[in-house]
Amino acid sequence: MDIMQPTFRINPEPGKPAGLRPWVPYPSDELCCEPVTHIRAKNLSIAYQDHQALRNVTLEINRGCITALVGPSGCGKTSFLMSLNRLTDLIPGCQVSGNLHMNELDILAPTTDLLQLRRAVGMIFQKPTVFPFSIRKNLELPLREHGTHHRTVLHSAMENVLQQVGLWHEVKDRLDHPAQALSGGQQQRLCLARALVLSPDLLLLDEPCSALDPLSSGIVEDLIVSLRGHVTIMIVTHNLAQARRIADHIAFFWSFEGSGTLVEYGPAQAIFENPIHELTGAYISGTRG
Amino acid sequence: MISFSSNTLSRSRGDFLLLGSVRLLALTAGGLLFLVVAFLFHESWPALQNIGLSRFFSDPDWYPTENSYQLTSMVWGSLLATTGAVLFASPFGILSALFCHFYAPPLLARWYRRMVELLAGIPSVVFGFWGLMVLVPIIGRWHPPGPSLISGILILTLMIMPTIMLVSHASLAHVPIALIHTSSALGFSRWSMIWHVILPTTRMGLFTGILLGLARALGETMAVLMVCGNVVQTPSHLFDPVRTLTANIALEMAYALGDHRAALFMSGLFLMGVVALVVSTAEALRHRNTYVSAK
Amino acid sequence: MVTIPFIWIMGDLLWNGWDQLSFSFVFSAPQNAGREGGIGPILISTLLIVGVCMGTAVPMGLGTALFLSEYTRHDHVLGRLIRGSLDVLAGVPSIVFGLFGNALFCQILGLGFSILSGGLTLACMVLPILIRTVEESFHAISQEQRLSAAALGLSKTTTIRRILLPAALPGLLVGIILGLGRAVAETAALIFTSGYVARMPESLMDSGRSLAVHIYDLAMNVAGGNPHAYATALVLVGLVFIINVSSSWIASRWTSCNRLSA
């Protein structure tokens, strides 16, 4: 159980294994974001071999907020996401410099325990990436890997997250069927469940809806909204309407001479109604990008 | 490509254990070539020292028991048999690949391909046996003695044709479909499309197939051993029996000792050098080919 | 054009070999240098040789393929070196492997003419094909699977064991079967490594004659051995065909499954 509760989490609930935190729907009229800084990036730059992908990003993200990263393709949004759980380590020739903290944890420090970091930071990709085995095993594998082996715990954790993503009634009779047989939208929800089963502090979503049909896209979007307040969410999206619907904060990226940077960051309403930077305004009104 | 090796921070001991063992295995496998060359060299060293390289070509004949080690006639045997087989097999192999890809109806093409794959899988000793039982008597009736350079060439042709055909077929399948549509849209006939568009673009792939076939023919032992007659002589025409380098090794290795044995290893080393050259040329061509088509 | 010799060879083998073929032929011992009797011990020797070969080659091939595809970058110097040397190794004539095996296993390691040295020699020979096939099947696994496994905090070992290996299993099987086909068909590499003795092998250190060597011996060295050579050839070709067909069956099932899931 010790493994399940990494030292750097702010509000661990001792004694509760992953996936078993009580699920209380967040009242929608309350203020969403606790004014507590969760992620702090300072002068973050990312380079691939000789190409500078992202330059000098500085921003602070509050706990429990939904932050949408918007901007044209190729301006380093995905790279930024991947630096948060150090997936950038897996890309040959990728260099990350600057400061990146999650609470007190220095994400970029060489001594950071990557497996624990990645346990606490969930990530969803553009295409659903279910593993080629059963639904049950998809959810149990990460739990077992992080030290939960008890059958009943595994099962209730699985039921819990599947309820949470609204899949339980659709799949409860075929938990042992291959996950690949699910529809695209169901697969993406399963991926979300798989990330949530580890009770992450931070959820990174890389265009989670862009490969889905409008109906499933709507379901996933509602799900993301329902997580507000419980998990810090950073979502890359090209769908401005979606960003407007769900985001508390917007980070607007633009690429200058091939390398991306953060142009403007602030509360969603302010960015959409009263952008400071002219590029932001142009992008939002659809004249650029 | 993802490399996990930069992830040196994982505390999991299993990871390190796995990385270590996997690295060891890979190094062993990679070192195998070196090991093979080293051993061949080590075993043929006495020959190089006692006999010397030049005598392999200047000695009057191959009489290892009488200290006479001339390899020239066997080198000729190998070269002629291989060249002949490549000359016969290349057009047939490429034509049947073209037939299979452009002319045959899909069902026939599939069965044809399946059959060629099976043909490629027939053990060489079976080819040799068939040649011995069927081909050699036919040739013998036509032009005695029967076991000869020509029967070797024919058997090798049969053996390398599937290789050439399969590699050519694979490279034909890589021709972008847009290219075919474009040339059809220009109103090319099928043959002129193949001649002017397909063949030039797949040139390298076809050549790779021929080189791989060449390597197989050069290294083939059992089939030529069984049909070529194995007389040590430089053939003066197609119906003379010959002995190839590979057959020589197979025949004499069982009783060879001392310098004789070293001489056989020496010819093995030589064979390996030639084949390695051919194969690496083929691989280089293939890589260049995929590089160009990837662009 | 290719059809005629193919049918000719197969027809000839069937025509001359079918009469000889019987249950007792396959399982009884050869007598009178193989002119009479059967091929029982030879079949056993063949299986043992191939078993030794695959038992060595499969773990090595799997490990090397893992290293090449999961632990090195595609353009890494070491990986390129290993790949290049394996490419050359794949083209080395089998007779040269025979020489090498004779020098290393039979003489220097003192294993003599034995099933063990024959099998190890064949292992060296099939290793390149095996590695190539397995590596390709690892490459065929989409990158997202690896990324999402890493994003879940799965360790490298778990990722390989639980996700990559199961996904690459069909490719591994195809590789094994291809190697098996080559090993069963091989003659030249075995003559001076596993030897000629047609007795029933008592241990791995015994000399044992493989099917292919048996055909060669009957055809070349035993007068009047042809009928049995035909029958043995039929058995061997039958084995090779079964092996080939099953490999292409696995490969085609695999691709159709992949298409379904995509």
C-alpha cells in the first residue's frame, strides 16, 4: 500500500487504495478551482535534436482546474503535455530544460521516480489505446503493477471507475471480452477509466475527442467536465467551441519561426471575450490559424 | 522509434536484469558473424602459412594427398554454374512475378504465389535427388555422361527462381498505386506501362532479388553435389562434369586432415567472403530503394 | 513455367515414394544401410536436432529482437552493427556453417559428431531469420501502445511481458516455424556436425542422422537405396509443406485479426 501513496501528493487519503476514493459529484454551481497552484512551469523549453519545439513557457495551473491548451498544430502543445509525465524521455533526442514542478515535486529532476510520477499523472491520447486483451485485464494490469493484488479490491476499483465513465452498464456482462471489440467512443472511455483507476492527481488529455464521432465525443466531454474539481486536467484541443464549453483556463500557444511558445494564458472567459494579444484574438475569431 | 534505454532512473530491478540479459544475448548474436569468420580464419591459417595464397591458383591440379592445391577449376565450376543459373532464372523469375502481379486473375495469382513459396521451401537435397533421378538420365541420353555443368545449372535455376520471383513480387507490390493509375490515365497499354514505368521504378528491387538468388546459388551444396559429376576440371562445354567449391568441401571434409583440411576451410572462407559481399550489396540496394520510395 | 517442374517433382516423388510409404516404414529402424527397414531412428534424430536448434535459437532470437526493437534506437550504432552482421550471416552458405560448427562445436568444445553440435550449428544458421521476423513483429506494434503503457507508469518489464510479447506472439510463431522449415531441410551443415550414424540415438551426445542426410546418403552412397530415398524425400517434403502452410496460415490469421481491431 505504501507504493500507492507517493510522498508528493498533497491530499492523499491514507488507507484507501487507488480507485477507491469516494466519488462525489461536484456541485456545478460552485467555484471550480481551488486557488492552489498544482503545476508550475518556469522557462520550460523542449528541443528535438536541433529543432526547438517549445520555448520559454512559464505558467501556473491551479488544482482541480480544466486548462485547455489551444493553438495551431505544431506549436508544442503535445510536447508540453508529454514533458509533464516525462514521456519526452522516450523520444530520442528530446531535451527538456527549465523548471517544472508538480506541488513540491521537481518533475524534471533526474532522481524523480518515473513510474510513480506516471502513476500520479494519467494521460489519454488522440486515438484510443486499449491494450489487446480483455476489458478486465486492461484495468487490472495498471493496478497490479502498482501493488494492488487483492481480488475484491481489484473488482470494486474496476466497477467504480467503469461506473464513473458510464461504461459499467454497457460492459458489465462482457468484462472478459477483448477490449478492442468496443466502439471507438467506448474504447476512449475505457482508456479514461484505465487512467482514473490509478487515482491520478493530474490528467493529460491529448485531443481526446478528435478521433471520435460527435455523439461519443459529447459523452467523453461530459465526463471530463464531471471530473472538474477532483483532478487537475490539461486538455489539448483544436475544437475552440469545446474549449469554451469546458475550460476554466485557456493557454494559447503559437509557433514563431517553427518553435512554439505560450502567447497568452488566463481565465477562459477573459481570453474568449477580451484577448490581450492580437494573435489570440485573430485565432479565436477564426481569421488566423 | 522509442528508446527506453535513456530511462535509467527506474528503480525496478527487473528492468535492469532484463536489459542486461537482453543486451548480452544481442551481443552474442551480433558477435556470431565475427565468431564464424574468426574460426574459419583460425582453421585455414595453416593453409595460408604452409601453402600460401598464390599456390591455390598456380598449382597444377587439386591433389591434396600429393600436396597440390589448385582451386581454379573449382572456382570456375562454381562461377559458371552460378552465372548460368542466374542467367536462366532471372528472366523467368521476373516474368512470372510480373505475370502474377499484373496479368493473372487474383485467385490464380494467389495459388501461384502459394506454390512458388512451397517450391522455395523444398529442401535442396530433394532437388538434388530429383535431379539425380530424373534430370541427369535425360541429359545423359541426350548428351552423355549426364552429370554435368548443365544439369547443375538447371537445378540451380529451379532453386533460385522462387527466390527471385518472391523478392521481385514484393518490390512490385510496393509500386505506388497512384503511379499505375496515372499511367493508365495517360492511356498506356499494359505492356508499355510495365516497360516504361514499373520496371524502371522497381529496378533496384529486382536487382536485389537477382543478387539474393545469386548468393543462394553460390552457396548451394547438396543439389550441385548430387548432379554435377564432381570431376575436378575446368569445364570446356556445358556437358562436362564439374566440381564446385561447396561440393568439394562436402566431399572431402569427412577425411581431410592437416593442410588439406585447412585448404578446405580456406575455400569456405573465400566462399563466405564472396557471398557476404553479394548479400551486403543486396541489402544496401534494398535500403536505398526503401529510402527513395519512402521519400 | 514454374508450375511444370513443381508438378513434375511432386509427381515423381509421389509416384515413386508412395508405395514405399507405410506406417512401419516411418517407425521402424533402417536395415542393410537403409535399403530395407524404415526411418524411425532417423526421424527421432531429426526431431532431436531440430529441438536443440530451436531450444537455443528461440531464446537468443527473442532476446536479440527485443534488444534491437525496444532498447536501441533505429539509427543506433550498435543496433546497426548487429543488424548488419545478422544480414550477412543470413546469406552465409550452409556448408560454411557446417565448417564452422565442425571447428567450434565438434573439435574445440569437444562435442564430437553429435546431435548437440548439429543442433547448435543449425541454431546459428536459423538465428538471423528468426531475429528478423520477430523484430518485424515488434515493430508492427503501434507506438501508442508503448506510450500509453509508459503513461500508466508500467515498468519496462511489465510492458514487454504483458503487452509487447503477447502482441508479437504470432510473429514469433511464424519466425519459429520458418526457422524450423530451414532446419529440417538442411543437409550440408549437418554432414560434419551431427554425423551419419543411423542408430537410434541414446543421448544428445550421440551422432544422429537427419532425414535430409539420409536421403543424400541413400542416393549417393548406397546402391539400390533409391526407393527408400524416394519415400524419405516424400516424408521430408511433407513435413516441410506442413510447416510452410501452417506458417502462412498463422501469418494470414494474424493480419486479418489486426485489420479487425484497427
